[in-house]
Amino acid sequence: MRKYIYILSATAALTFGTACDSLMNTEPTASLGSDQIFASASSAMTAVNGIYRAMYCAEWGPAWEHENGGLMAYNLASNLMSEDIIQTQMGSGWFYYDYAYGIGSDWTLSQGRQAQCWNFFYTLISNANAVIAQEKNLTDDENMAKYVVGQAYALRAYCYLWLVQNYQQCDPTLPGVPVYTEPTTIESKGKGRGTVQDVYDRINADLNEAVARLSATTLAQQHASHIDQYVAQGLRARAFMVQKKYPEAEAAALAAMKSPTAQIVPFNQTAKVNDVSNDNVMWGLAIQTDQSLSNAGIYAHIDADSGNTYSAGTQFLISAWLYDTMPATDARRAWWTAPLPEEEWVPGTSTMSYVQKKLVYKDASLGTGDYILMRMEEMALIAAEAACHQEKYADAKEHVSLVASQRDPNYETDLAKYAESNQYQAQTSSQLMTLMDYILFQRRLELWGEVSRTHDLQRLGLGVTRDYATTNHTVPYDLDPASAELIYAIPLTEFDGNDALDLEKDQNPL
């Protein structure tokens, strides 16, 4: 574990652009007194803003920063381990080893995916802990204090949900990840892994605390990056789905959908998913021109028309099965290039079969494009899936139709084909047969590249199916649901710095 942490201040967040090392270079928690950043509830908000800013910083290890550009880099890496996203070739090398299951041995390296991802989330957790610990001192403005501390609880839960899914299968009895709830100082001791259930318990408790505070404050969401009570309910819905608590997940998703500032929108209003001002966005990171990550930002890698050397060297595609199964009347086909004869391809651009055009820059010349972390459509799809798991088929159809009706004018004809059942295909390239198949398919299309498909596979007990008849995968591996390839090893840096962990006993299967 880190022996001390830094408060990530909003001053740094607003001052430093791509220089995230400068942002990190503030005072240690142990020496930062309440007369400074925690002098008031309003000033404490700067620490929370610093956490949000850190979410799109790079340099979480000594090297390889161009594939470690914060949260969205780790989301892309996780998605590439699934079957729905394809990387055409190695290109610069960034992210390709995630797609090709080639990062296994990197757990020994401080610049490896395992170590940088671990460092990223635990740094955010440490800073959230520092904010939470100051709650009793934030007495000048009760509403602002609830707004600030509620977000810190939600952010901590969000990070633990990522960690427990990245570093373990979705089995409550298996070893989890270390849980820290106190500010980290130089005297802090490392903790053991506990169980996955221990991590779930922490997540649930933190989200309860977050919702309680954020629903009690009179302050509405002050910025798109901020977590309000509706976003916190959305995070609860996600966490309950992972735990298979379907009644709770449906209730939380429906609570999130009461947001007065977001709504499900027609496709023409979400043709590019890169703008926090869109009406369907509940939570996102607005990227200013002076805060662009340049080559460490994901759009430099996945926007095929950006003119960047990285995106010209390799393209990111939708699975041919997923695209070809989409009805011809579905407007979401515009998120990807339709299949083209190879002689019509323009290498290094989106004019190639199945290339994604959904997640791109707003302005490539300025390096701007926001990162969307939660949309209203996701909440409706969670409610639909949760209802279907409970065999509440009329409710499930109502919820899924909220999205499908905005994407395909013939959705009712399509929906009517599927049997009312909560069963789903064990192979993810099999013909859709049931209502649950349809709902999961809608989720794969609508949230492609936005939420981790690998995490969905884990919670559903599904493996990776890339080797199918019409596959366009360049690495067409199939993996069993319990495959060690689908989770990360605990990084060696953690074993070196945490006396509570034993490399021989506590490491994941390699």
C-alpha cells in the first residue's frame, strides 16, 4: 500500500493540464491541517474536485503513461478483454496486449496494467478517506458538508466496485481486495484481502451513507462531474446487479431515473457519446482544452478519424456478430461503419468495416471530448434486466422499451419474437431466444464501450466467445467464465509494500 497520500486539490485540478504529476505533488495528508483545505465545507469541496480531476490523469506508474490515462483507459482495457470490442492490430502496442490476453506477466512490473490500475483506484480511495474523516469538522455549512462527504462516500464505493471486479471473480466467498476506510499516513499498516463479500458490504454501506447525505442536502448537482443522489442511486443499482440483488437493483435504478435533469433521448441526440451537456447524461467528466490528456487520452487511441498516429495505427471495432444481429432499422448502426468491400477501405480511418464512431473527440484539433460515466439509458436497462431476473416480464418489457423505442421504430415487432423467460444463452454469439437475451443484447449495443463488458460477463457467469463462424476478431480466443485471464493478478508492488499479504498464499491464479 502507499505509505502516505496526497490531497488532490481543485486548485491543482484547475491549474495543471496534462501535467498530472504536478497535480499529485501537493502536501501529504499527515501534514495538511484543518486550517487549510478543510477549513470549511466549501474549501473541502476542492479535495473532492481533485479526485474527479485525478480520474482523467495519467502517470500512475513510472512508464507506459499513454495507456494509463486514468479511468477511461482502465475501462477500455477491461472492455478489450471481452468479445464485443476488437483491436485490429498491434499498432503502437498500447492496449493490444489487453485485447490479446498478453499482460499476464506484467504483474511483476510497477508500470504494468495490474500495478497502475491498483495504484489509481487506491489513490482515489485514500483521498476519499481523508475527506470522510473530516466530516465532523465541516460545521460551517451543513448542506455543503453533506454534499461534499456524500460524494466522497460514493466515490469510495465506486472505486471498490471497480477493484473487486478487476481483481476477483464475482464469488462472495473468494478473496477480495484490501479495504481501507481511514486516512492513510506514514504509520498506516497494510490489510489483508478479506473476502469479496467484505468488499460488497463496504460498498453497500458507503452507498447508503452517500444516498442519505445527498438526498438530505438542498444542493443540486453543481457540475456534471459531481455525484448527486440520483447518480449515487445509479451506483447502487450497478452494485446490486453485481451481487445479484435484483429487487434492490430495480428499485435503485428506478430511483435514479427520477433525476430531474436527465432523460432518455432519441438517437439523434446521442449520435456521439462525448458531451456531458447532452440531456441523457447523468454523470461525466468535462474535458477542458487545457486539461486534454493528449496521447494518453482514450480518444487519441480509438477515434479513427482523429489524425493521431496511435488511432491511425490500429482501429477499434464492434464484433461482427453483434453488429450483424442488430435489426436493419436500428439507428445505432450509425455508431459503427457498415461492412464495406475491402477495396473501399481507407486504412487509418473509420472507412473500414465495423470501425467505431461512437466514442470520439468533440474537437480533435483541441483534444477535447468529454468522458461519459452514466447515462439515463443504462438505468432503464438495469431496471429491465433486474425485473426480468425476478420474472416480472411486463415490467421488464416496459423498462427496456424506454430505450428500444428511441432506437428502432420497429422495436415492438422485434420484442414480440422473444419468449418470456429469464434464461439466457451460455454462448454470447448464439441466436437470441428469450426476453432476457433481448435485454442483454440491448445493453451490449447501447452501452458498448461505456461500461465494462468483461464485468458483465463475470456477474452473469459467462465466458468469452470470440471464435464464431463470421468472426472478425484478430485474436479469436474463447475463454471459460472462470478463466484467470478475465481478472488481474495482485501486483508485486502490493506484496512488496503490504506485510499483511503473502505472495504464496494471497496471489490470484497466474
